[in-house]
Amino acid sequence: MSLRFRSTQMPLYFFNVQNGFETPDQAGTELPDKHAAWAEATKSCGDLIRNIDGDLRPGREWRMEVTDEFANPIYVIHINAENK
């Protein structure tokens, strides 16, 4: 993990997506606390899921993991597609 100058003292949160392949959040987002990170995660998930556009197949999982700047998991949102 590289150290970089940050303009504020707010915590940094990362929103990593996995949907068959991993898309790590390289930049992170400064937010006041984990409650704000949850709000951002749910908004981002809504936007990303709208853009799945038929690509999620049965038997597959879509997930977003929110971590803090030390890579500690804070939240995970899962969407599972199942055949019944």
C-alpha cells in the first residue's frame, strides 16, 4: 500500500467489485465514517446493477466489498443468481 497525501483527515474506503473477475478500487473514497460508506455502497451498487444489462447468469454471483484503508472488510453486498 502506498502512502499518499490526503487533503482531509477523513477515513478512506475502498469499494471492490467481483462479478466473475475482480475489479479493485485503486483510488478509494474519503468519507466521514462507515455509515457514509454504507450509503455510498448502496448507491453505487444500484448504479452498477442497472448496468449489468443481462450479463448476470444463473449460478453466478455479483458482489461489492467495502474495506477501510487498512484492507479490513467493513461491508459486503451480494447478489446471487440461481436456477430453481
